[in-house]
Amino acid sequence: MQGVFEHVRGVKKVVAGYAGGARSTAQYETVSSGATGHAESVKITFDPAQVSFGQLLQVAFSVVYDPTLLNRQGRTSGLQYRSAIFYADDEQKRIAEAYIAQLDQSHAFKRPIVTRSTL
């Protein structure tokens, strides 16, 4: 994911890491157990005058991963590989949920989208 977003115009910085769990357990060896509550993630810093949050979602859903896979990305599986959007504010949450609903209603994917937005 990091490499894809680094090439999007308006993206200033992309940092790979973990989200959704305690800071004290955010190490690869611990997260790999699947018991920390973390998800592998990227934090994207962007200029909204050049690229919108919605456009970043379009990149994620069309290029980066399959949003219909529950706790899985490719051949790797576990809670740490879940499909999630960690939004920064209520507006991003609204945009993410509306975008997911739009994709589901249009049947853009053969299976229902399991991606969830979370704080």
C-alpha cells in the first residue's frame, strides 16, 4: 500500500505501521499473533487542495486490496490483515461509509464489502 500512495499527487507522506491496538504491543512479533487488536496500516498525510479523502479511498479500493476479504489480504490471514479505514474525523467517517455503501449498492464487487471505518 505504501508504494502506491507515495505516487499519488497531493500525498505528502505515507508511513506503514499498525493501528487499532495499544501502543505497547505495536511490534511485528506481537501483532503477528493476531491477539493485539492491531491492523497493518498506512498513515497518509495529504493536501486536500490536491487530492480528496474520497479520491484516496478510490485508490485503496481499486488498486491496493480486495475489500471483500474478511481478515485476509492475499494469502495472508488473521485479524491483523482486516480491511479497515481508520478515519481522522467525523467527515472522513461519513465519506468512507457513504463510499462503501455506494460500492455495495452498485455491486462493484462480486461479494459484499467487509471494510469498516473505525476511529
